[in-house]
Amino acid sequence: MSELQPFAETLSSSPQLFARLLPTVYFDKYISLDPPIRPSLRSPTQFRPCRINTSALPNTFGSSVVRMGECIAVCGITGYIIDSSEAGPSALYTNVDIVGRTGPPQSELMSVSEWMYETALAANLFDPTQLKIEDTAQTLVLQAQVQLLSQMYSGDVAWAALLAALAVTRIPKPVLADDEETLTADFATEPVVRFSTSETRKLELNYDSLPWCINFGVMEGTGLVLADLEGRVEEASVQGSITIVTSAGESSIQNLSLSAGNSVISKDHIRQCIALAKRRAAELDSILKTQIHNGNGL
Amino acid sequence: MTVLDTARRSAASATTSFLYRVDGSASWKVGTSHIIVSVSGPIEVNKRDELPDVATVEIVVRPDTGVTSTREQFLQDRIRKVFATVIVLDLHPRTLIQIVVQIVQSGDSKMLNTMTLSASINATYMALLDAGVPVRSTVSATSIIYYKTQADEVSSWPGGVGVLIDPSRTELERIEQDIMSVHTVAYELKGGKIERLVLSESVGSFTEDQVLEAYDSAAKICQSTNETMREAVINGVQQKSRWRET
């Protein structure tokens, strides 16, 4: 008689399957260790490694490729000429999209897009008067197209790509055509404006230290602060979130979005996040400056 | 002299149960903002959207003028973040709670959406109550704007800073060029007492102390907004119970 077979065979599955099926339990296994660690093996206050490349794209006034962890964003800045009277409140229009996406955008993508436009407007990144074209009633407006190369909606990486691209943006010198005219809003005529192919001038930003976007999570129960959330597992397990847009040092904060979820977010949490954010902003400034300085920039 | 003593404050008013083909409805008016929210639920849900253990929440925001844009998506996302934890979703699995927020008048100046967001959160909560959707606690929201005061104006803070709380559109447009920071803050309350901060959107240029001070001021305002909601609910119940009077 053969030995009794076990009633049910034990199931074995890969850690990846475990993470997909039960992300909160998977996350908990890591974070309950002493000292706590995340599935990506980062410590709670450790940020993702960041790489920035600038001016890699042709046919743009400025461009950047920013990678933070697994999220990659590419930003290209172009411009077009409009009549000054038609100019809206912003001289910079942003659009965020996912590479290879078809059909109408998902609501989260639209939300990120709107957040970027509003933050850029409120942050007042540059003085729009430098875009006015002299001796004409026309002005240049900049358009920033940000493409996300990963499936994760990372507003902070998209914003970083925008900042890096603006930091290296050069506006071509406008040249008034002597053979063609255009109609202005008040029915006068003016020379058509073309761009010089040789002369450019740097876009002057209102910031020496750029206002980077940094995100945090606050856990339910323990109230542990996690810096730089990334991935489906962390997003499912950590409901409380704080997103801060600030530059390094004593300067003021431009944006603070807070959503508690199930967690209790205290003033100490907020203070801790602001302090970490400012340090990270200084770190990102330094990464960008090194990048530009090493000749990759211009 | 606290911030609240000298800041002008618009009174809010709410009415409920005026739409007949939905489970609950509420209207919230504050300053020049007017938002109407309808709630239906728990109702039947598409198989595609069905969740096995919790109710599905669908929020639609419709603008006062123009077509739906990314701005409405942004508002929808923030409103969802507030109510996803307040509504007791696991009491009604495999159902739908449908919330439609109609902006009748935004009350915001062109570049802002703070009044729309705070008024929408308040109106949504009142509508959920009216519909009888189970909720864990009370939610109330407010808008606080800090601006640089002109030389002749009395300012409530050192350094010439003025404060507006739940302002009207005219008040916003008057100080538009001098806005320093805009804060939309929502608190959760239990038994009329502040429990915790649930949502906050702060935009502009502000320091750590200013934003934390804004949270404190907002807590006091939300407590008083909670009182307004209580009165509105009491009035509503009294109206509905009229038939009991003999």
C-alpha cells in the first residue's frame, strides 16, 4: 500500500505573484522588519536614484530625459507665436502623455496634466515678458510636451523633466521678415516673425534653486513616513500621501498637496516631509547642475 | 487678535432633498459659489466596474460653463480622495454610489479653483447624508487665501498680510494680483469635534509656519461649518416630519 498522499499539495508561487495578488500583505512583510525596509530595498527615507540628461532632442528649444527609479519622463519645449492680445494667463502650456497610448486619456493622466499646468502657473517659473517680440504686437508662448515612458503616473518625474528642460531652454532670436506680412488683432499689418537658426538666447528662470516636486507616503497605524513612493505595491499599501513642490534652503514652498486616506497625518509628519523635501531639492539641483556643466547640457 | 477675528467671512447656506429622481441631493452656497450635488446609491453597477468586497464610487463633476476639461478631472480626483475613506464602502459590496457634482456658479476667479473644491466637498457630504449613504464621520472644507495688503488696509498679521476665508468672486478678483497663497483644507469631524485633516491643497508661495497656521485656522472654520451643516440637517428633518404634527 502506497503512503497516503497529502490532501492538497502545497502551492508555491513566485514573490511577484504574491506582490500582485496581495500587495498590502507583501508590503507588510518587508516593512514590519526591524529596521523597516521596503520591497525595493530602500529605507523609509531613502529616495530613488535620479539621472538627468538634457538637450538630447533635436528640433526643440530645450529638452530633458529624467529617470527616477523605474519612472522615465521625456520633456521637449517648443514654442509658437501668437498675438499678444490673445495671450492667456500663462506663457507656458504643459501637456503630459504616456508614450504609445491610444484613445482618450485616463482620468489620472488628466489629473496629473491639470496639476502640472496649475503648479507651473502658480510657481511663476519665468517672466513672460522676455518672450515678447520687439517692435511687434506678437509674443512667443512655450509649449512643454512631457511623455512618460512608464505605465506609472509619476507627477514628480514629469515635473522634474519640465524643470530640467526649462533650465536649458534657449529661445531663438526672432527675425522680422521683410517679404511677408501678417494681420494683427486690431486689423493692422505687421511683418511675419521667423526664428533665426543661428542665434539663441537663454530663457531666464525666476529661480536659482529650482522648485522640485517630491512625494511622500504616511502609513496607517504606525504613521511611518516613506519618501518617494513608487510602484503598485507601495501605492496600494500606503494611503496617506503628501506631495511638496519646493526649492532647497530657506525659500518658501510652492505647493503642498495632502491626502490622508486612512492615515493620521500630524504636524510633525508635515515638518519632517518638508525638511526631507528641501534636502532632496538641493540634491536634484546638484544633479542637474553637474549634468549641464559636463557639456551634456548645451 | 487672532486671524479669524479680523477676516471677513461669508456665511454658508445649505438646502437638501430638492431633486426627486435621485436618492439624495444638496445645494451649498457660500460667497458667490453655488454647487448642487446629487447622490444615488447603493444602486446597481456595471459588471465591468463591480468590486467584490466594496461599493464602487463614481464621481462626475460638471462645470458651470464650457465643456468638461482636465480641471473637472482634478476636482473629481480630490473629491474622491476625501470620500473614499469616509463612505463605509464595505457595507455595500457590488453596488454603485453615484455622485454628480454640478457647479452652478464656481465663485472662483479665473485662475483659481479653491472655492469650487471646498464648496463641492461640503455639498457632496450633505448630499450623501440626504441619500442615507453610510458614512463614518462628518467632513467639512474651507478655502483660505493669504494676500499682500495695500498700505491703507488693516492687516491681521505682521508684515502686511491679509486673509480671506471662503470669499466671493469679487473679493478674489480685487486681490488677485496680490495673492500669496491659496489653501483648500478639509477636515474630518466626529461628534462635532475635529478628528483629523483629510485633504489639503496649498498653492502659491508660503512658509512651513504659514501652512501649519492655515491648517489651524481651517480647523476652527470647519468646526463652525459643521454647525451650519447640523442646522441644515435639523431643518431638513423637521420639514420632512411635518406630517407628524396633528
